[in-house]
Amino acid sequence: MKITVLLLMICSMPLMAADKAFKIKEEAVYERKSFDAFVGSSDLQEVKVEADEWSSWKVEEAVPHGAVVKKGDPLVSFQKTRLADALEKKQRDLRLQQLNLEKQKIAVQQVEFTARKELELVRLKAEIASKAELLYKTTGRKRYIENLENDVSDMEKNLKYQMSELDQLQKMYTQDSLKEESEEIVLQRQKDAVERAKRYVELRKKVRDDSITLKLPLNDFNNLYNNEKAKNAVNKAEIDWQAKIMTEKNKLADAEKALQSALEKLEKLDQEKKWLSVAADHDGTAYVAMFNEGKWSSKHKNELNKDTAVTVGTVIMTLVGQNLNQVEVRVPEADKELLGEGSTAYISVSGRRYILKELSKDSIAKNGSYKVVFELPDFPKYFGMPVEVKLFRKVADKALTLPLNFLRYKDEAPDKPYVMVKGKDKQQEVFVILGESVGDKVLVTEGLKAGDTVILP
């Protein structure tokens, strides 16, 4: 980590740790920090395959490490056969998705038709059930009870007829002095008929009573239940109808998305054919390596042979132009004030010093730091040459400064710093209000004046 140094416009002897006193002066205050940097080029081409669909890239041919090339010369080419096969497969996939889409459109039409007819059928059954319940309430229930009563009445009438006929036969046979055997048989038969009629009457009465007590409530319930069931079936059918159509339409939407995705993938893969051959953007020297933050690295040991597999998005080659006119340095975000207006950069390289008063105005923060590019004058240098960059920032034109080690704090007032000021006869505690810290010193805004002498206890 670099050390911040306070620069004073008024020359004075630096304060040593052993000093026990410091005289307050009003002076200009600067902040300075040093950073390691390197020589770069405005003509820099990083060769890497930027592909999303095709990942199996194998080298067909590449220029050797350190080759000098002209603008437009091929740097690296990749094998075409497998990519062509992949394109053909993507085209088949696209056709399949087109057929699936047409199939799903037909499915939507079919489900709309069948679901609508099923709903119509359920509604018709519900209408019939409603009419049946109404008919039962108005006439059916009454007719059912009347039939039961009529059955009993018929049996009672039959019993009455049988008893009357038996009574007539008995009278007739009683008056007749001659009783034949056949007449006895007729009389007995009629007696049996009367008994039978009595049993039928009792049976019909029991059937009537049981039906009114047990069967009639069940009929009432079934008619009401069937009607409600039919209504619920209509409600369910309406929801099912919508759900079936929505399901098929969702499948249709998925098919459309799948078709669009297949089309986009085919288009991307077709566009990625441009990476089959990469040419030089400018004149320069090709290195089978990646340059990052002043260091070279090579995954492929500085050579790309036939059938070498490369990773998508990874720099496999760097083309360095002849225009070595830049210095690149990373400035931590905490030191971004050094890049502000009025800052100055001193660049030391090969024993020579350059002063740049205009710093980059388009620095971009990345990973907690700013990448700053300075334009360099022409001098003998090579790409990646290490240099030192010193950034200066004027903190104040006139200010009172105080070494940090002279500050004191009391336990009861830890937020109120004070210093010991030397007087004519004795030392005096003076509370101070501080400004910005710069290195091992701090600006004093209130409490002290130029000429005061602060001492260590």
C-alpha cells in the first residue's frame, strides 16, 4: 500500500518523531501518492471468441507467438465442420418447432369445439333436471300420493264387493233346503276371496304408509339433489371449459416461445460463423497470451496448434500495435479525489520524468478502482514497460496544519480534540476543530493561529 505524503510550498525541515514542539504556519497543502503502472497502446486487439450457442471451438490454424502482422492478416481460424453440423441440426429443430406450433393451433381449435359441446350437453341436462324437479313439485309428488291412496281405495272396494257377494250367497244357500256339495264349494270359495281381499287391503295400506313415511322423503331429496347436482355440473363444466382452453392456449404460447427461441438460437449460431476466422484490426505484433494489469499470462503456453480447444470468452491472443502512447494505472476508489480538478500526474520511466496536468475525465470505476489512461510523448519504450505514476492534489491554498501525534483527547470528551499550546509562562489546553486529514497531518480550521507553538506533554 502506498504512503500519502504532505507537500508544503514553504520549505521547512520535516518534523521528526523525536520533536517535542511544532510551530503552526499557514501554507499551501498538497496530497501525493505513488502507483505502479505500465506502458500501454491505444492500438490493442484482444482475440477471444464471443459466442453463446457454440462452445466447441478448435483451432484450424493460427499465427505463431511474436508474429508481426499487417492489418487484415488472419490471426486465427477455427474448424468449420462441427459448426456446420450444428447449424443443420438447429435448422431441423426449427422445423420441428414450426410443426409443433401448427399442431398446437389445431389442438386449441379442437378443445374449443369439444369443450363447448360438452358444456352445452351439461347445460341441457341441467335444464332437464330443473324441469323435472319443477314437474315433481307441481304434479309428480301429488300424483304419487294419489296413486298410493287409489291402490288402497281399490282394494277396499274389492273387499266390499267380495263381502257383498259372500253375503248374497249365504242368504241364498240358507233359504235353499237342498244343499248340494257344489254349493258348499262355491260358498267356501267366496269366503276365501273375502279373506284374500282383506289381506290385500291391509297390505296396500302398509305399502301406502311406508311409501309416504320412507320413500316419499327420499323422492323429494333425490329430485332436489339431482337438480342441484346438475347446476353444480354446469358450474364445473364452465370452469373446466375455460381451464381446458387456457391450458391449450398456454401450450400454444409455449410452442410460440419455443419456436422463437429456436429461431434466435439459429440466428445466433449463424452469426457466430464470423468467429471462424479472426483478422488483425491493425498492424502490430501478435502474442499468444493475455495482458492484464501489467502482466502476461497464457493458458496455451504461447502457442495455438491445430485442434487446440479454446474457451469461449477467454483471451487467446493479443495484438499489440506500434503506437505505444499510453500509461495505464489503477487508482483505488478511496483515492478518487486524486483524479479531481487541479490534480497533476508525474510519470517516471527510464530515468525520464513527464508532467501531465490534464487527467482523464472518463475514468471508469471497476472492481473498486479507476482505470486511468495518460497520453505519453514519444520516447523509446516497449509494451508493458513498468513505470511509476505520482498523483498530486492541492488540498488547500492556505491552511494551518498540525501533526496528528500532537492531538490529545479526554475520557469525558472523546469527540473534542485539544492540543497543548506553549505560552509565555505556562502551557495551555486549547480545543481545536479539525478539517481533512492529509498523510500524517490534519488541517486545523479553528482554535489555533499562525505562530502558535504546540508541544507534546
